[in-house]
Amino acid sequence: MKPGSFEYVKADTVEAAIEALQRFDGEARILAGGQSLMPLLNMRMLRPAGLIDVNGISDLSGIRVEAGEVRVGALTRYVDIEQSPLIARHLPLVAHGIRKVADRQVRNRGTLGGSLCHADPAAQMPLCALTMDARLRLAGPDGLREVPARAFFLGAYATAADPLEILVDIIYPDAEGTLGTIAQQIRRHGDFPAVSIAASARPADDGRWVDWRIGACGLDDRAIRLDRTAAMLEGQRPDAEVIAAAAAALLEDDIDPPEDVRASAEYRRHLAPIYVARAVTALVEEARP
């Protein structure tokens, strides 16, 4: 299939992109990597009046670490994040999660900002952003504003971004010294998982683990935080008994697993504690000599 008719606009600056969005009165889409957008256009599930290409805006790309934060431009390609020594050192969870995104072809073209704005409830990058308490910086007619990841994702394919705004960059707290992993139930590499559990923590010298952050996909209509489980692990020596108790605790949280072609709600509820235990165990095993 082919997309419906639309006007193509190439923007060279963020200001030009915002002006184009205003001209189309919000009935336009931003073209970055296009890995999710183009299939939707071709199937005519989206019929925008305009397509605004931002690939020429160099200010939207890049990775830098400053003042205890890691800033990643919205236009930064997956492959650049995957190969970045800064990401590997300062955001281990993102470094691990990026390798689970689709396949090499998608990672060569897809962008971090595109994934976050698409807000697929099973995608790895929204999960990492939520788990790591990232902030998303948006530019619009009224200037810049920051939105915490917890407030940015409103549901499946829904975000707090205004139709006249463009995502500029993503700001993560520096997580140097932590370990990060994602355990997911998936039929084959490249598919979207039925359940994903992201875990990040820091091993202390006395065998205890601190700074636990745990997030999940597949247990609601968006990525969620499992703060009760993280609190049970905080400051503990995570042996098999502690891990099992923390994993079981997530069932006490207000989770509402969806039912779709990948899995039933009952099956997702069954998988959740299993994959929490696998994610936590993977971190502990990684820290062992």
C-alpha cells in the first residue's frame, strides 16, 4: 500500500519545524527515523496533512554527560547509542536495552526520540526512560518545557506532547557504577515481548545492593514502575529467598495486564514474577567475579 497525499517539509532548525507544525495546525507528523511512522502511513492508519523532515537538524543529535546528567538528542540513532562508550559507562540499562530493539536494519535508522514519541507500550526505550526517571525536553510555540517520563506516557501510543511540540532531547540521571538488564518473554528476536522487566541497581562493597529501579512492560497499557518490588530489594543481599519475595510482591501492585495476540492477561500475570526474578538474578550474576 501507499500513503495518502501530504505536503513534505524539510526543516533545518527546531524553530522551522515548530513553525511548520503551527502552519498545519497540529495536523502534521515529524519524520525522524520513520521506522514506525512509514508503515502507519503506508497502511493509511495515519493521514497527516504534512510530513516535517527533521533529519537535517544537527542540534537534535548527540550524547553528552554534564553535571550528573546524560543528555541524548532526540534524533540520535539507535546505532549511535549502542556504540557509545558514554552510554555504556553512564547508562548501563539503556546500553543493554538498545541491543534488544528490533534488528540491525531498524537500529541503523531508528531514533530514540521517535520511539519515545511513538510510545508503543511494549517498546524497550520508553521502558528504560521510565525506569531511569528520565525527563523529556519539548520545544513548542511557548518555548521549552520538561516532562518527567512518568507523566509523559499517558497510555498505548499516547503521550503528553502537544501536537505543536517537538521532542528536543532526553535527560537521564547519571547511573555510572550501576548494572542494568532487561529480561523479557519473547517468541523470537525482533518481536515485541509479551512481558519485559527492566532492572538497574548498584552493588555495594558489603554485598548489599542499593539504588534499585525496576520497570515493566506488558502489565498495563504503558510501561510502569514496580516500586514496591524495588523497595523490598533496597539495601538487601539478594539471595534466592529475597529475590523470590520481591518478585512475588509485584502481584500486590495495581497491575492490569492487557490481553492481545501476544499473550492473555492471565499468562502475563503468571510471567511477571518469573521475569522479575530473572532480571534481578541476572544483575547479581553479572556482578560476581
